[in-house]
Amino acid sequence: MGGGGVLALLFLSTLVRFSVISFDMNGDLYWTFEDEFQLKWIHSVEKEEWIENYEIKEGNLLLSTTYFKTFGAGVPSSGKLVEHKNGYVGMEIDMVYPILHLAVSENVKSTLVLNDRSIPLYELVDDYETVIISIEPYSVWELLTKGEHL
């Protein structure tokens, strides 16, 4: 009976799926159960830090707010201003993405923030590589055997 129970658990572990935030870095898969994250980088023209806040919304990525220090090239021209913090201007964006293709560069210090933990993406991939960020449904078995938890 014990062996049959183990087989049943293994079978069930392939059926039950969880939505996770998935990060594909050069074919290496990383994932997290977190339901929100930040992307930070140094703006190429303004040379100031830029912060974007993302969350899961209906199986997609929602860019909820963005924070920057100065208005200049590439700054959103529409959106509701939100609370100013630590010298940053905040804007409510509310833009939904099914998938993000993030070009990573050491020049701009592309960084992922999960639960107040900074992960310098520019140290994990080659300069100008693309990190693909998406919401993916993985089974328990896939989570145990695929990729790495962040």
C-alpha cells in the first residue's frame, strides 16, 4: 500500500499547478512565489535611479507604479502622481503585460528586488542579455525539478 501511495502522490504532484513569477535568464529558470517585485536601474540619460513596481494581476504582470527623481527622456507623460518618497516622484501607471523582455546591462545596474532582497541581474547574465519575466503555472513536480527558487 505504501508504494501505491507514493505513486499516487507523485502523480498528483504533476497535476496541481501554482502560478509563479518566472525569470528566464539565458535558458536558466528561476522562480518565486512572491506576488510582487521591483525592477531598478539607472536611467541612461538622467543618470538617476528608476524603480518600477510590478504585481500579479489575473495571470499577467501589472506595472502598478514607477518612481524616478527627475522628469526627462522616457518619463511617462500621463498617469496619476502618487506619494513622493525620499526625493522620488511617483506615478500610477496600471499597465498590464503578459510577458516582459528586460534587456539587462551593467551600465544601468539592472536589479530585481524581491521582498527587500536585491538581486543584481547584471551579475547573473552577460551584458545586454534579455531576461524574460512572466507568470507561469508549474506543477509541484516541475517546481522541484525545474529551475531554482529565488
